[in-house]
Amino acid sequence: MTDIRASRDAPAAASQAELAELRQRLADAEETLRAIRSGEVDALVISTPDGDQIYTLQGAETAYRVMVEAMTEGAMTLADDATLLYCNQRLADMLGATLEDLIGASLRPYLVADDLEAFDTLLSRGAAGESRGEVMLQRTDGGRIPVQLSMSALDVQGARGFCCIATDLTEQKRNADIHASERLARSILEQAADAIVVCNPSGEVIRASASACRLAATDCIGKEFSEAFPLLHDDQPDPLDPSRMGCTLQSVEAILPGPEGPRHLMVSAAPLFNADSEPLGCVITMVDITGLKAAELALKEADRRKDEFLAVLSHELRNPLAPVRNAVGILKLKSPDEPELRWAREIIERQVHQMTRLIDDLLDVSRITQDRLELRREQIALAQVLGEAVEMSRPMISQEGHDLEVSMPPDSVLLHADGARLAQVFANLLNNAAKYTPAGGRIVLCAWCEESDVVVSVRDNGVGISPDMLPQVFEMFLQVDRSEGRARGGLGIGLTLVKRLVTMHDGTVEAKSDGLGAGTEFLVRLPALR
């Protein structure tokens, strides 16, 4: 019985020993393959359908391996089909892969798709000798690295292969971009019409446009900004120095003294920071507005002279009207009541009245523009003001056959105003409505209260105003083309006088119209006392 059990256990023990030996040999083989793939031995492994094939490098020496591993470029040996037979650690770092992943694998997956054709061209040229060109490598993390590949033919154990060096061009490309940006910035500075200055944190000029150098009348590079551009501001004794202010300036007027006279500048400044938000200095722009200031002064002087001329003209034209009015009164009393004489007398009277009104408006505008018109404010009822305005404009409204509708607030509304001037405002608006409304039209004068204000509306169903002219109706001497109404004449100062008198009463006025033929409405808003 014992002999039988022993005979059965012997084969099992032998099988287990054989299995353990096979496992050990398999582990040794896997370790050998791993060491070959990782470059720890001077041999190569290629995966084929028949299994892994091991090749040793002919003439491999430790000194050569050390030199290749110490290179800053990526080095590799490629088979004819672009399989990596060997590469150094630098190439693995460039691709973000391990040596074990790379050796025995194809290089093609590590090239961007658009550069595969260029890579094949490099291989075909390298087979004939040497080739060199740029391609883009694709890292395992998705990043891209521009490289220059230098290839030369290599005999790999009787088969054709390639010795290849990959030089990282990232820094070179970055430097080229920086140089291009520098050239662009320099070109912009040279071509800029405005003076542009860049200062370091200490206020020293490190870059300046050609316009800035001309403005400084000297080479300003390397000088303190305040020395190169001694700007004066608001009669301050100390010069304006935006390079040391550490803040943003936006369109500040300054004066730059110079041998050819002072230059008026519009100065702006802003700080400069690097990617880490550290201050690098500031950029300052200076726009020469000397010509604009001269034109502005000339316009102001011309405007002043115009106001003086209008004032003198108004007085000179107004003086002869008094004796004409007196002569008309004498004719009414003394002349025979013949139809023709009465007709002539009425024409003279109407025209004298019209001229008096125009000249009075012109004189009032002149007084306002010269700040010589004073309001005689008092507490006055709105109804009284509007009543006087209606009486002043009644002759023109009746002459044109218009229907006038007046609507007042139910409660009395008091104003702190110059009653005569406000009556003039609303009379002008009513006359304007009568002038630009065809005969037999309708004019509505309506007033109501809104919170602490009173609103007065003068609305007509006349010829209206085109939308593009609405913002300009209050400009002096503007004649809005309203077809037939244009023939009614006028100096174009009535609405200007309205706006300025309303503004002097702390109020507002606006014009509304849906277009030509749709009538016009003027809304006057004034503070009430009620």
C-alpha cells in the first residue's frame, strides 16, 4: 500500500518542480525584455507576429551611451518603417512618455496629422543621405512641440534604418514671436501720429515714438519724463508728471513750454504690469491739440463779436421803429377814412409790429448770450402767464383762422418766475404753431401737474418736423424746412429764445413730432410752488 502511494506522489512532485522552474524562467525573460526596452542593456527588442525578437547593438559602448543620454536634443534610431529601435531619455521627456512605451513603437502616432507627409519626405530623403526639416510632435498630454529633425541613413544589423536628432524649437519660436512683437511695437511707435512714451517704474523714458521725440525737441530716451516733458497743469507751480503718479489719467489738458511757443496737449496715462501683476512702469500718450485750442479761441472770439454785433444791430434797428409807430398813429387820427389809405396804414402797422417783435427777440438772445439778461422773479399764477401769452398770440391765430383750445389744471398753480418772460416763451410757441399750421387748423394749449412740476403742452396739427431735424430745432438761426411753412419767414431765433428762457427758469423744453404732416408738440416742464 505504501509503495503504491509513493509511486503516485513522485510524478506530482516532479511536475510542480518543473512548473516552478518555468515560472522562474518566464519571470527572468520578462525582466530581460523590460531591461532591454528601458535601455538598461545594450540591446533592442522588436515585437513581431512570431514573438519578441532581440537585437544587440553592434559596437555599443558605455561612453557612447552616456554621451547620447546627456544630449539636450532628442536622439533616436529608427527602422525603415519609423519604428523606434532606440531613443534617449530627452526624447521621452519631450513626448511625455516612458522609454518602455517608446522603444519598439512607431514614431508616427507622436506626429501631428498635418506633418505626416512632411515626415515621410524626410525619411525618403534621409535614405539617400541626409535630410532636415521641421515637424510638430504631439505629446501624450495633448501638447505640441515644434522640432527640427535631422536624419541620416544608418545600417541596423544589415537592415536600413535612420539616426535621427530632434531639436526642440519651442524657445526659438517664442523668441522669434517676441522679436516680431518688438518689431511690430517699434513700427507702431514710429508711425503713430500721437506722442507715445513708455517709462520704467522710476519714471525714466525707455521708449518713445517719433512724435514724442519731435515734441520734446531732443532725444528723450534715458531721461526722466519730467525733464523731457515739463508739463504744466492748471497754473500749478509743480510740473505734471504722470510717470510718478501711479494712477490712470484720462484726457487731462496740459501745456508743454517750448522754444516755438507753448503746445497744448491732451495727456492720458496707464500703468503697465507683467504676467505676475508686477509693475513694469507706465505708458503715456500725449495728443497735440494746439491747433484745436487756437480754433476754439478763434470761434469764441468770433461768437463774442457776433453777439456784440447783434446787440448793436438790435438797438440800431429798434430806434427808427418808434417814430414809425407814432406816424401810423397820427395817420389813423388825421387821414381820411378812405379804403385804400386804411389798407396801406394797416399794412404799415402790421409790418412795424412784426419787425418790433423780431428785433426784440434778437435783442433778448443777444442779452442772454452775453449773460446780461436778468429775470425779475416773483410769485405768479400759471393761469395769468398763459392768459397773457394767449392775448399776445391771438392776432396771428385769428388771422390764420385757427381754432385754439385751452385746458388748465383744476387747482391754482403758482410759479416763482419772471411772468413777462414766461409769457414770451408760450407766446412764441403759440405763434410758431400758428405759423406752421395750415389755415383753419387746430392748436391745443394744455397744462397739468406732475409731482412737483407743471407741464405745459402746445400741440398743433400742422406740417410737423422730420425726425432728423427734431434734435436741432432749438439751434440759433436754424430754419427747419417744413415745406409751405418755410415761406413764413423769421430769423430762426424764436425757439432758441424759448429754450434759453426756460433753462434760466430751471426748466426743460422738448419737441415731439411723428414726422412731416403729423403736427408738432412742445412740452415745457417748470418747477411749481403749489
